[in-house]
Amino acid sequence: MAKLLGEMGRPKDARQVFEEILQRNPLSFEALFENALLMDRYGEGDVGLQRLEDALAVAEDENMVKEIRDVRLIIAQIQFLQKNVDEALKSYEQLTREDPKEFRLYFCRGMIYSLLDKNVEAKEQFAKYRELSPKKIEVEGYASTENL
């Protein structure tokens, strides 16, 4: 419902629904991610990042390792959307050092390299993603900026 409200141009209503979800489950990956995207889209990116930092603090206080990584992944994605490409890459690289088997990180890095026309690096990242991904999703079409 929240995503639909956002798509309908009703960001305030969408945010309210996301906040209701986050009150019940403050570390809901989808709600945190979609809320941050919505906030960024409507010029509240800094507030969205603060919301993510607050969620990260909750996860850290409760020593919830998976949720800590998930929130840090969302933060990196928002950094990229806000054109903080270097910071996003640093965040992804740090997360990769901590868990080199986390396939999502290679996909995200591959996308960034692809958008930067660093196709060799992008292909390397997508190859690693395919190797580690449990679903073995095909991403070759994303490796070229021609498709963007």
C-alpha cells in the first residue's frame, strides 16, 4: 500500500504507512529501503539517511548482525542515489571485506561500475555475483550502459 501511495504522488500518506510498518518492525528491510527511496525522491534524503542511521543504532544495540548489514547495504544504496559514488563504493567494499560471500554487494558494485563505463570491473563483479547468487540470476543485460 505504501509503495502504491508513493507511486500515486502521495508521499506523505506513503511515509505514514511506512512509519506504521517500522513501528511494528523497526528493521524491516523492505520498509526501510522503500521509505528511504521515497524520502530521497521527495527531497528528504538527509532525513531518510538519519532514519537509516537510527535503525542501524537499534540493530547494533541488539547485536543483530544480519540487520546491521542490511541497513548498511541500504545506506550504501542511498549514498549512490545521492551521487556520493565514492562513498557508496567504499561502503560496498567495506561490507565485502566483512562478508565476501554476500552476493548482493557484487551486483551493486557491478551496477556502479557499469554506470561509470568501467565495463571490465563491472563484468568481474557480475561474474562474482553469479557465482555466489543462490538464484543464479542472469545480469549480462545490466553490464552495458547501452541498456540504461
